[in-house]
Amino acid sequence: MESPFKADIVKGKVALITGGASGIGFEISTQFGKHGASIAIMGRRKQVIDSAVSSLRSLGISAIGFQGDVRKQEDAKRVVESTFKHFGRLDILVNAAAGNFLVSPEDLSPNGFRTVLDIDSVGTYTMCHEALKYLKKGAPGRSSSGGGVILNISATLHYTAAWYQIHVSAAKAAVDATTRNLALEWGTDYDIRVNGIAPGPIGNTPGMSKLAPEEINGNKAKDYMPLYKLGETWDIAMAALYLASDAGKYVNGTTLIVDGGLWLSRPRH
Ligand code: HXC
């Protein structure tokens, strides 16, 4: 689908996207690139990164990939520094890397719970922490008044409760708290805007193929989805463009729900 935004809304910006080689992260990489940004992708799997970078370059997008795990502080530091060295600045950090599996609390070990918090919550914080020195106003490549932007990909699971997702619900609740606290402190001190996006079920993503299945893909579930359809990665990328560009310049500390209204709904009776 064609973008409703002008092709230069993030022109000249440099975006680092964790989990940027697949699913929602890859579409954000693609759309940011198509709207003028240079793209650095961070991910764990070299082959997946290489193929994503080739696809971006074939669209004429300036792109580079770095292998790394957001759970390792040294990887986060190296990737942020390498992005800066390669492009000479950093404007946008998108935390899209996430871990997930369906499991009941009885079967989830504390280490399994911790693993997902390590990726989603601590990983997001670690990336923000390492990126601060390049995102804050007055950083190399930035003006003394303009700070960068952080976007944290969240979920809606923890607004209520979600079966077999206790670890992810807890992890995303921490992500939302991190978004608000950094928005407050870094918005005030460094002119950095920090926002989140909470996607609903999005088709053709690793998350969906793992998590859902029939109940959401089947017609039964569609009966109680307000817009009667799954979202597309494109929908999340457009929300990301709005928040990361000047269109969202007064938006700070919010997590924008992009789920077609699903989290509000109950089956019709
Ligand atoms: C129960 C599991 C498990 C499973 C791992 N563990 N998989 N427990 N069921 N299916 C437990 C292990 O037993 C172990 O605990 C601990 O977790 C660490 O396991 P490892 O295999 O060592 O972890 P690791 O190789 O680091 O992999 C972690 C991973 C990750 C979380 C499984 O590889 C992963 O999820 N990758 C997929 C990425 C993905 O799907 N991304 C999309 C996210 S979608 P013990 O106690 O045995 O040592 C998303 C959307 C949310 O986030 C919102 C949806 C609406």
C-alpha cells in the first residue's frame, strides 16, 4: 500500500532498529528507508540480517547490519557505536527485538520468565542507555537544541491478562514503564522523545505464526475484532513514522495502540 506520508519526512536521519531484519522491525526499517532515513539493523542471526540489508539496498536505501544480542551490554554498546561510526550520527532508536513463546505458568521456569524479561525489558533499557550519548541534544552530529527519538515496540497483553503470556505481559508492562520514565527524564534533560507502539495481531510476523493461531486467524475471532481483520506490518510502520518524524514532535511518553480496537472488545452475544 502506498504511504500517505511525503517521501522525505525522515530524510537525513539515521535509524537503528533492533529486530529490524524480520516482521514488524523489518517493515519499519523498510518504511523509514523509503522515507529518507539511513538504516542500521541489529539482530542475532547473520543470514537473516544479510538478507534484510540486501533487500533494503535493492530499494536504494542506505543500510547496514550488525549482529548482536540486546541481552549483552557489550553488543548493545558496539552496535550503537558502529552505527554512529558508519553514518556519523544517530537520530532514531527503535526497540523491536522481542522473545516469545506460549507457555502456562506451571510449565514456565523462572529462567524462562527471566529470559523474556532480559530480551524485551532489560534489552530495551540497555539499548536506550547505550544510545543516550548519541541521541541527546548537542551530541556529535546533532544541534544543541534537537534531541533524537526512541520508539519501543510493546503489546496490549498486559492491559488485561493473557493466557500463556505471563512472561511477555510482565516484560511489556516494564517496557511501557520504561517508555514513560525515559520520556519524563530524557525529554526534560536531553530533548529526546520516547514513545511506544502497542501492536495488536499483525499478519505475517514471527510473533503471529508462533502465537496464534486458529483462534485469531479463524472466523470466530474475527467476530469480536472491531475492524474484523488482522493488522499489517505496514500499519505499525506508519505509526512509527508518525511518532519518529516531526509530525509527532509534541508526542512524548505515550504508547500508541495500533490494534483496530481489539483489546477493548468482548465477544458479541
Ligand atoms: C517453555 C521455554 C520455551 C518454551 C524457552 N524456554 N522456550 N520454556 N516453553 N517454548 C525457557 C527454557 O526452558 C529456558 O529455561 C529459558 O527459557 C531460556 O531458553 P533458551 O532456549 O536458552 O533461550 P534462548 O535460546 O536465549 O531463546 C530465547 C527465546 C528466543 C525467547 C526462546 O529465542 C525467542 O523467542 N525467539 C523468537 C523471537 C520471536 O518470536 N519474536 C517475536 C516476538 S512476538 P530453563 O529453566 O529451562 O533454563 C512478540 C509479540 C508479543 O513479542 C505480543 C503478541 C500479541
